[in-house]
Amino acid sequence: MKLKKTFKALALLLGITSIIAGCGANNSSALKKVDVIEKQVYNFALVKDDFSNEENYFTDLAVDGLERIKKEYGARIEVFDTNSSEDYEKRLREAAQNNDLTFASAFKFLESLNNVAKDYPDKNFAIVDTISDLPNVKSIDFKDEQGAFLMGIIAGNTTKTNKVGFIGAIKEELIETFLSGFMAGLKVSNEEAYKNIREGNLVQYVGDFNNQKKASDIAKKMYDEGADIIFESAGEAGEGVFKAAKEKGKYAIGADIDWAARFPEYANVILSSMIKNLDDAVYTTAKEVINSDFKAGPENKMEIGLKDNGIEVARTTSNLVSKEILDKVEQYKVAIIKGEFNVPETLDEVENFNIK
């Protein structure tokens, strides 16, 4: 009798153990499912506009930002090339299908992006260097005038002829922002150079962002007419300005990336470059999606300037620019960050600009 009771007790104990083990297995499975949910894979896309030039160094920064998101968060990224401006809308629609956030790499996408964003109100988009008024589009707006102002300080304090030129890609609002900041910097550092660029023939446009030969021809003419420094805001066409500077033994200033670091063969003629850290902006915007902090619409535009280190003076500047001038640049940089004055964004604002 006692033996039977012992067997019954043992059987009961084994049964309970099996049940507990089974529950443990189920809990383990459940935990694995939770882990899968927590490790959601996010999808990001970039639509590029560099169809007319395979080497678009500014757009490459956007790709770098997405690659960083991929490395740190395991995100999936897609990069869509365009064969012409007519491809903009088509590629944006393709990108919107399966991605949590789609970036348009330049202001030229604005009309196409707005068309697509209206058709996909539940999808998120971001665009660089312009402002969209749609509620599902994040606008990444660099304070280009701030960096250009510091380039004006460098040029105004370096020129020997008091003739400083500007070559832009196209006559458009974005490029005017660069020109306005640059002229404001000249105005406070070299009144004669400012007068010459305002009244002379020292502001010219290439007509696009890629024609290096035309940019070079324009620059050569400016140098021949007395300019000894030219600030370019012409995209890939800007390389033509550096070629002309090297040929003529003059100086140039670049925009968007550190051109002297990118092209060492021109380093001895590139005084400085104003850098736009697009990679950081793209990374930060994508990270907002991952952290559920993403907010779009014009009221939530991302304004990036000197204060955010979104715009910087190239480190290579110290190779050709004196410490005395760099100290002045730093003083103005600090003043801008502190809000002691606002740099003009338009040519009309430059006319009335004055620092007491």
C-alpha cells in the first residue's frame, strides 16, 4: 500500500515538473517573439538627383548618413538614382512604397515630392535645402547665409585687389542665400570689395550645377579682370572654378564640402570651404523615426547652422589663411551663435545690414 502511494506521489511530481517545463518553454517562445517585435527593422530611402554627374559629393554625404543608420540600427536602406528630372516623381513613388522615411536629396525635388506626399499622407518624407508646407514632409534647412558670411570675412581680409567674385549655379533663392551671406561678410570686413561686387560684374551664374567648363571660363574671365578670390556655390560645376584658380594663380572658396581635402591637387588655391554636414542631418532625421520622435510639417522644420555644428569652416582653411584672420572668423562665429546679429538671407537685407 505504501509502495502504491509512493508511485502515485512520484507520478504527480513528474507531472507537475512536466507542466512547469512546458510553461517555461512557452514563456521562452513568448520572450523570443517579444525580442523580434522590439528589434523592428526600419526602412529608409534616398532619391538622388545626380543623373548628370556621377560624382555628386554633397549627395554622397546623405548616403553616408544612411549607411551610419544601417550600421548602428540594422536598418535597411535603398538609394534610387534618377536619369532625368522627369524621373523625380516616379522614383519618389517607388521609394514611398516600402519605406518608413524617404529623403529627397535636393530642393529641385520640391514640386515632385509634394505631389507624391499628397498621395501618400500616411508616409513620411524629408527634403533638403527647401521648405515644404505639407504635414508629412520634414524640411531640412541649412542656414547657408551663416557659413557664407564667414567666407566673406575670409575673402574680405585676404584680397589684395579688393575685387572678389561669386559664381553660382543658377539664379535661385537658395543660391541668393549664399550670395547674401557672402556679401554681408564683405560689407563688414572690406567696404571697397563690397562696393565692387555690388556694382561691378563680379556675380555670375553657370546655368546649372554640372557644367565645369562653363564655370571655369567664367572664373578665368573674372580673374583676368582683376578678381583674386572667387566664392563658388555651383555644385559639381564648382570644380571648374578651382581649375581656373590654379591656372591663373588666384584663389577660390568652396561650398558644401571641404574641397581642399577632396581634391588635394587644388589645395594650394582653395582658401576655405563652408561645410554643410548633411550626413549628420540625415542620420538625425532617420533616428527620429526609430525613436518615434519624428515630426514633419513646416512648423517642425530642421534649421541647421553654426550653433548646431551643421555648418562649419573647413579645417584645411588654416593651411592658407592666417591665424589673425581665423581669429576674426571665430569672433564673428561666436557672435552669430550668441544671436548678437542675424546674417542677411536676401540681397535686400544686405543693403540695410550693419553691425554696430
